[in-house]
Amino acid sequence: MFRLIIKFIRLKLSCGFLFEIMVFLRWPWWGGKPDEDKEMIINPTYNLRLVGDMTDSRGFHALRGVTVASTLTAFDHRMFFDLLLSAAKCKGNPRKEKAFLALVPPFIIEMMEYTDILIDREIAPKAVKYMGRLEMPPASISVERAVGAFEKPAGRADYVVGKHFYLQRDNTIPVEIVELMGNVMNNKNFDFCNVFDMEPSILWCVDPCTDFISPFHLSDAQADIVSGLLQGTFPLNDISNELFEMLKEVEVLVTDAGFKARRAAHEKCMADNKAFLVANEYVVVKSSFNLLHAAWQRHYLKALVTGGYFMPSDVQVPNRQFIHNEPYCNFLHHMQVRELNKLLPEVVSPSFSFLANYYAGSDLEKHIDREQCEWNVSMPMDIFPNVDVENAWPIYVQTDIDDDNSIVELNMGIGDVAVYRGTKLYHWRERMGHGRYANICFFHYVNGEFKGSLA
Ligand SMILES: [Fe+2]
């Protein structure tokens, strides 16, 4: 009995509502026993999230545990789904995992082993997480600059060390980044470790105009140099040409004139975009990412695709895969809200993000969106083959449904975004041709007063 009480307390502390599930189902109060010869853990790539309103339908995706779909069909029960959701929430926390497994009935343990949700630590795959690198990316993921205002034509002697970057050499995230993320995410529980590969050393760069955060892994030699730059002990002339170019790109090295010109260009661009958006309820905003961030972001997306992270089918759109509220996209989603609120005529907050791969044969029918998508930001994050902006897969918006002359074609390169009022402007994409591929993330926002579901 004493053991049972302890289990209840641990469960209540670690898994929350699972306690109510067990009571509701009156399942036997003995825990399942994973294979004792192996150290079984919840698969680091396993994930499960709600899509839509659970009261009338359920959607989900599972990372590399796709067979869970058929298992769910066999055990089609709301509480069973909640239990699998609890497993996803316990993932990566040994204490929570142990408490969870101690109370799960044996047949569920069996099912979890069968579907690789529960897996031997020795053979468990590593979860894919985002992180850039401070080196020239492979040509297959490089991104071309579309905005002249960010060019850096000055000579090497004009550069000085900038002020908007932070170096992390151990497991402690710089307090400036935590504070910035705290403000941006408005969520103290935001877990860096779920989004970024936190292996030190990390260079955290902050865009001085937008406050966008770009992290990069550094080699030990690079970290020594950046540390020397911060302390004023490493001469700029001793930096190799290749690293000098990288440090310019991420604005660790800046020129005074270039910095002022960049800020002035950004403010003018924002003012022009705002005027256009207020008049038309749509606008295309050129990318604010540095090239390295955009390139490594592209690399990350490829890793998600090859890692099987995408829901493999989509009933709404043919030849499309998707991830609802993908963790890194959620980071971008919340990070861009401050800039978005400078553009829009009303204050908005994030509802959900939707990351989608489109293959040949995909299209998007003309439609307007549900209320969770009052304002939309559509961002191509990867395009194949590499094409110039004019030949990218465009989205069409129609500002007046009764007037075909009000149809506008919006073209975007990687990292550019289309901002439009989704609940009012009809929008669509035409069928994608053979040999093409596009990865697009949709970031949806609601009016700050919105009270409904954000899923
Ligand atoms: Fe839409």
C-alpha cells in the first residue's frame, strides 16, 4: 500500500493528468516491466501532439514511430491517446520516464516496445535538433542574398567587433539570450534543449534590427578566437580570410557605416511594408536572416525529412507532408511576433505553425482560413531546384473575390515571407510541376483578444 501511495505521488508530480486517466479506466495498479536486460528509454525521436480539437476529431504525428497510427486504430480510445501523449511529454527526463513506466500496464509496455516508442538506449536514434555552424555550408544548402542592403563592401581595416553576440563555452546559456527568449516566447518553460543542439561552444548572434536569434556551433579554435575578440586580446589581422567572412556575415564584425546603413534600410523597409500592408492586407517582406542561418535551417529541414519526422500523408492536399507545431518552427513563430506587430494594424499573438513539404502534383485550392489563421506568415524554407525568386512556387492572393483583376502573384525566395489576412483574402497555389519540391512553413496568428482554441 505504501508503495502504491508513493507511486501516486510521483505520478501526480511527474505526469499530471495521467492519474485521472488511470482512475477513469480502472486499469490494474501494477506497472509494466520493460525488458530488464536492456535499458529501455522513450525513443528520443518519438513525438505526439494534438492537431485540431480533440472533442470531435483527433490528429497526431509520431516521429519515426509511425506504426503508432495503426496501433491507435486498434485501441481507439481518447484516454489511450492521452497516455501516449504523456509518454511524449516524459521523453528525455529519466525521472519522469521511470515514473511513467512504473504505472503503465504491461500490455501498453508491450505495445510501446513493438512500435519502438520504447527502445533500447543502445540502439536509440538521436533526435534531430537545430544548430548552425560557422563555416561555409555545402553548395546544396547555400542561400543567395536577395537584399542588397545587407551587402558588406567595406575593406577589412574598417571592421570592428560588434556588440550583439554572446559566447557560450559550457552548459550555461548566456543570460542575455535567456532574457531575450523569455520576452520573445513569453513562456518561462521554453526548453532550449528541445529545439537546439546545445553541445558547447555556441555563438549566439542577435540581429540588431529585429532581435532575431541565430545560434552557431563553434570549433574550439573558433571559440578561442571569438573569446579573444570579446576580450580585445585577439588581433583582427590574425583572423583567416574564411573566418573573417563568416564573422562579417553574422555581424560579430561590423563597420560603423555599414551598421548605420543597415539600420536605416531596415526602418525604411518596415515603414514601406507597413503602409502597403495597411492598404492591401498583404505584403512580401524580404528575408531578415543572415545567409548562414538560412542555409543551416535548410540543412535542418533536410534532416527532418530523411529522419522521417513528417506526417506521411495529408488528406487536405495531395503529395504534401506536414508537421504541426514543429519545435524549431515554434521558436521562429514566437521570435517573429515582435517584428510582425510593428507591421500589422492590430496586435496579434501566435496560434499554431504548420511546416509542410510539397512535391510534384501538390496544389492548394482557393480558400480563406479559419479564425485561428487571422494573419498568416508564409515562409519558403527550402526550394528544389534552386531557383531565382521570380521562378519560385508563388502563392496567389485575391483582394476582391468579385474582381479577377485583384489577383496578385507573390514570389518569395528562401526566408522571404508573405504576410496576409488569411480570414479575408482568398489565397491558393497552382499545381507544382515535375522535378520540383518546396518546404514552406506557415506561421498563424490571431488577434490579441482571441479566446478560442489555438490548435
Ligand atoms: Fe490558408
